[in-house]
Amino acid sequence: MFLVPVPAILGSLLLSTPVFAANATEWSSRSIYQLITDRFATFNDAAAPCVADARKYCGGSWRGIVKHLDYIQGMGFDAVWISPVSANVEGETVLGEAYHGYWTKDFDSLNPRFGTADDLRALSDALHKRGMYLMLDVVVNHMVTRGPGVNLTDLSAPFNDISAFHQRCILLESLDSRNQTAVEQCWLGDSKFPLPDLNTENPAIVAKLLDWIHKLVQGYGVDGLRVDTVKHIRKDFWPEFSKAAGVFMLGEVFTNTTDYAVPYTEVLDAILDYPLYFPLVQTFLDTQAKFSSVATVLMRSQETYKHGLLSTASFVENHDLPRLASVTKDPALIRNAMTFPFVHDGIPVAYYGQEQGYQGGADPYNREALWFTAYQEEKPLFQHFRSLNTARKEAIEFSTDFLTTPMKLLAIQDHSMAVFKPPMLALFTNIGSESPRGITWQVDAVFPPKELLVDVLTCTEVMADSQGGVTVPSVYGMPQVLMPARSLRQGGAVCPSVATGIRAKSAGLPEVRVTWAVIMASILFFVLCRGHL
Ligand SMILES: *[C@@H]1O[C@H](CO)[C@@H](O)[C@H](O)[C@H]1NC(C)=O
Ligand SMILES: *[C@@H]1O[C@H](CO)[C@@H](O)[C@H](O)[C@H]1NC(C)=O
Ligand SMILES: *[C@@H]1O[C@H](CO)[C@@H](O)[C@H](O)[C@H]1NC(C)=O
Ligand SMILES: *[C@@H]1O[C@H](CO)[C@@H](O)[C@H](O)[C@H]1NC(C)=O
């Protein structure tokens, strides 16, 4: 009874509240909370049983999300990425039920497990009323039907024809990863559970997908898309798809190689920053690892991606990756890693449950029901996210260049580094909370001399030295995010007792580059004058 085809409901959806349908520029100032609809909240807050590794539906829904938007907004997030909404294959498979939404069976219907078209519309409206964005996760690489291959009788036109799918061959990542044709046309999954791969070279299939995404975005006031399995479809499909959608598109290109990622930054608004994810977690979570691998990948990405790391989104957890707390219990290491996406050039993305200290390992353990936590807001990591989000907002308001100025790595040592993205100076270390040796960050001349700074994570004051440099010891291996007290609004949410909030337009920070330009100009002038003498 819930299976309402998209076109039929369009009439009743005629837009009552404003829709943002945002582009890349508009998304750049946002920060995203990623959740799995089935696991975030039930419509009546029933404490439904949920065992993550049973891989079954647990009862979360779109109405459930609406009830807990205060919780998400309370952490400072202003965009929500929800798991896929299309109808999925029903019943038990060898990999359990399709609670995660990545097994589309019918593009034209919503997944009735998560609610009705009106419920999804209500979520979209509720977000927009708060000025928040809705990001939908979409899958167009493959479908799933009953049976161990394509069951055409399970599908509607144009998918009920064998030409709708690529010829069956199972992709073996280890063997085929360098054969891009195989990556694009073979099937994901394995012989027990193959994922029939849509023939995105077939014009009828392409036309259907473009029509579908257009109607989905329009029909539900979608502001942006997260696109699954991007590298498994030919690259020149994406600009067409993006045009049909008409909103910001963030792609999943699963790779640990920047060179492999580069061409995707040309065909999508942004990619999830997987190449940096791998060295990040390896380094931030291991007290023995060195920061040089992070620096290498970071600088290479800034150089080679279409808009550097500005055209990315940064994360340290998601539904496919083991949670940080499954790798280490050290709160200092976890906080350093969590902080990094908020000073990264891309859009920060956080995965639901991290704020509650969830510790699930890789899929399916990282997909815990959140309702067991009672959505408590007095948790340390909830507050940590709040501080990071509000500080980032203040930085954006203080400096119009914050979102377009690439971060600089400074003072890179084996176990510490600083990231300067004016007006923020973030100090990281992986010595951990129990290190007897401690560590001191020493960063040269980045602020005006004697600038009063505040660590926005603890509200501790730090004075820049007479050169504008900073020398600060770490406290129990925790990260610090220093900002000038005058960049923080008086009476604002960040360290109100320290914020001075003198926000004259001219009070922006002098750029280090300007100082150098002045020095170079003086030298040049001097040399030229000498020439004349
Ligand atoms: C995004 O939209 C805004 C507001 O409509 C506009 O000013 C801006 O130029 C657009 N940016 C891009 C990259 O299209
Ligand atoms: C194929 O789908 C039809 C319709 O849903 C179903 O009756 C049939 O059992 C399926 N075949 C297999 C092999 O699962
Ligand atoms: C690449 O994969 C395709 C699809 O499986 C296959 O037809 C082709 O022979 C492969 N090419 C090479 C060079 O292995
Ligand atoms: C990158 O991924 C490939 C394939 O999964 C793997 O073989 C390789 O070791 C990884 N490299 C690094 C540096 O992690």
C-alpha cells in the first residue's frame, strides 16, 4: 500500500516550503551528518531490538529522523545525508535484509520500510524549515533481484530486458583493479551474491536513470546527492547525470590512490576524500606512525585535483569502515582524527553514532541502532562536534576567504603537525593520552604579533609571540584548534568568556603571503635601485 510511484505523487508535492537545490559553492560551507535511516530513529521512539550483525531491518524511519533533528542540529550540523530511499529487494538474502538501502529493486517506488512519500517529503520540509540541507544517497551502478542473478520477472521496464545489464562477470578487485573496463562493466559482489550491473552504455537505461534522478530531486526537494560506486560507471556518464539532477553531487570513489581519483574530480562536483582517509587513520590512530604519509597525500591531492581538496568531503568514519573506537580506545587519538575533517579544505562529514562513542567494527558492526543511547547530548564527543562545527562557522563568517584558501601544513614532525587555514591553526599529534614524553608544537609567524588566541576545544587562552608564532605543549595528547579571540563573536557559542568579537571588516588576518610579497618587493626595489646607482 505504500508503493506509490514517483510520478503519481508529484502533484501532491507541489512545493510548499523553500527548496535549496544547492550547488557546490553553497554546499562548501555546510557540514554533513551521515545516517542510516533504518538505524537512526524509530517513528515513536520504540526501543526496537536491533542486533547489527543480524543484518535485518530494525525499524528506523524518515519520521524518526524528523523527531531528532534537534539532536543533529545541536551538534552544529546543517546537512543530513540519509541512506538510499528506493524500494529494495525484500526478504532474506545470503547477506541478510536490505535495511541499508543499497540493493535497489525498483527505482520508481520508495522503500516502504522507511515510510511513505509524504513522510520523506515531511523530512525534507522539516530540514528546510531549519535552514538545513537534505542529501540523498543514490545507487545507479547495480540492482538486486530475488535469485542468484538477474530475475527479470522481478523487474519493471526498461529493466526487465537482459540488455539492461552488463554480461555477467564477477569483478575480482585484486585481479581486475587495473582493467577499467572490468571495473565498470563486471559485477560487484561474489558468486553467492552477485550485484547485477546496470548497462549504462544502453541509451534506454541511461534515459531512464536521468529521468528518475530529475524527478526524485524535484519531487522531494533534494539539495544534494551522495553517489555510490562511482568508479564502476564510465566517467562520461556523470556529467549527464549531474545535469539531470541539477544539484550538488558528491561521489564515492573508493581508492587509496590520488592519481586514480583525479579524473573523477573533473566530472563530479566533489568526491569523498578516500585517498587521504587511509593515511589519516593509519597515522592518527597509531602512536608509532609518522605524519609524513599524511603530508605527502595531502599535498599531492591539493596539486592534482580539479579544485584541490576544496572539491572533496572529508571523513574518518562511515557505514563501510570500522569505527575509530574499534581500532583504539585512546580518547586523544580519536579526538585528533575527528578534528581533522573540520580544518580540511573539503566539507566535513560525520557518521552517526560517533558522538555517542559507538565502537562497531567493519560492516555490519558499524551500523548500530542509535536509539539505545537515548540521544544523550551530554556526551563528550557530542560536545566535541558542537565545538568544531561552531568554530568552523565562526571562521567562515570572520574570513570570507576561509572556504577558498587551501590549508597549509606546517611544522611537520614525526608525531605532530599543524594545519593553518586562516583564521584557524589546528595542532595535531598522535602521541596518545598516556605518552610520558609529551610534545610541543612550535609554529612560526602565522598570526599578527601578540595576537590573543583561544583553543576553541577547551577555551584556553594562548598568546602569539612577538613574531606571531605559537609554542604550545600538548595536554594529554589532545588536539588544539587555535583562533584569534577577535574572530569569535561576543556572546556567541564558542568560548564566550574569551571571545572579543571585534569584527571590523579590516580586522582580517594579514596573510603570510602578503608579508612575503612585501619582503620580495623590497628586495626587488633595492636591487633595481642599486642597478641605477
Ligand atoms: C551557486 O549558486 C549561487 C547562488 O545562486 C551563485 O551565486 C553561484 O555562482 C553558484 N555557484 C556555482 C559554482 O554555480
Ligand atoms: C523471480 O521473481 C519472481 C517474481 O518476484 C518470483 O516469483 C520468483 O520466485 C523469482 N525467481 C527466483 C529464482 O528467485
Ligand atoms: C578487461 O576486462 C574486460 C571485461 O571483463 C575483458 O573483456 C578484457 O579482456 C579485459 N582486458 C584485459 C587487457 O585484460
Ligand atoms: C591500496 O590498495 C591496494 C588495493 O586494495 C592495496 O593492494 C595496496 O596495498 C594499498 N596501498 C596502500 C598504500 O595502502
